[in-house]
Amino acid sequence: MFSLENKVAIITGARRGMGKADALLLAQQGAKVVVSDILQEECEEVVKEIEKNGGEAMAIKCDVSKKKEVDEMIKKTIDKWGEIDILVNNAGICQFKPFLDLTEEDWDKTIDINLKGYFLCAQACAKEMAKQKSGVIVNIASIAMGQVGCGFATLAHYSATKGGIVAMTETLAAELAPYNIRVNAISPGVIDTPMIDPLKSDEKTIQATLARIPLKRMGKVEEVANTVLFLVSDESSYATGSNVIIDGGWLAV
């Protein structure tokens, strides 16, 4: 089960955190992995780890908010491996800032990376997947997506992108189904990554956050990666347009 032999996967934001965990796990299951992020050297370190474990990978520097760089990533992938079977849209930023203090620059940067970047990567990969009549896209959203009964102060811009990702996922699932391309989302809760370091730096804030979670702990990147693996494998062949929530029970109470 969960074999990805002969599959080619692109993972954005893969130099650390959830993206890195995805890259390591998919490579372990046999996928040829493109480790993509904005820092080439850190991507290469992940590639070395994959190769040390017997996998195959390639590092590609890419700012997902720039179409030219996304197109170049696709070209390099096709030139090397001839196809793209899997895209994990994971690259993103999270800036904690009160709404009244948000600048236009803050807003634009978050939208460009978190939402426009997902659009650019999904469209570029889907064009290749459509040619081969198969493919899987997984978009990493968040429980800060709206319409779930809780808002997240200081994350208006971030939440707007995550809500957009869920909506786009549903639309793409319907539109790309005729090409046998499945599109699903994952909405993590509080996962222990460098992105939440501002939360962890304040003891009162992190304790209040953990108290809100029924499982009383943060999630692990590997726990999200396991769900990514399920969604990109044939074991989830009838799942498309779904949004899988991994939050330790946050939305259950």
C-alpha cells in the first residue's frame, strides 16, 4: 500500500517543516521528488537526506509568487523526469499582525505567496497532468480558513488566503476531474514548525493554545505528511474536492 514507485512529485516550501516531512516520506515510498523553496542550499540539504536514504530527488529554487520561476521549475522537472504526477502546494508564510496595523505590502505579500503561488503551481502542473490524463494535487490550507466557527486574531491576511485555498480546491476538483486529476486540501491546526515560533515564544499564549486543543499538544509534521501520502496515493483514488482537517480536535469543541 501507498507505493509511489515511478511517480514524480513536486513539493513547494520543502526546505523545512511540513514540506520537508512530505518530501522525505514521499521519497521513502518511491517517488522522485522535486524539493522546491526559496533557498537553494537548504533544498539541497533535504535532497542529500533523501539520497542518503536511497531515494531520488532534485533541488529547485523557486519563488512560487513569480510565474517565470514556477514555469522554469516545471520545465526542469519535465526535462529530467518527463512527467509530473503529484503536486503538494505547501509554500506559505504566516505573519502575526493586528488587522488595524496591516499594510498594503503585508497583505499583497501574503496573498502573492499563499494564494497566487498555489494558483500558479497548480495551473502549471495541471497542464502537464492533463496531457497524461492523470495527476494529484494537494493544497495545504489551515483551520484558519473561515466558516468553521472560530476566527484567528492577527491573521486576517493569512486566513483570507487559506479560505481561498479551500474554495479553489473544490473548484479545481470539479474542473479537472475530466482529466483524471484529483485535487484535495489538508487543513492543519497547530503544527510544531518554525512558522509558529512567535506563539511558542510566549508561555501564556502557547499554554492557552494547547488548552484549546482536546489532545493537549501540537501536531507533528509527520502526522500531516502521513495524510499527504494517503491523498497522493492510489489508496485515495475516489477522493477529490475534500478538505481533511488535522487539528487535534480543535474544531470539534
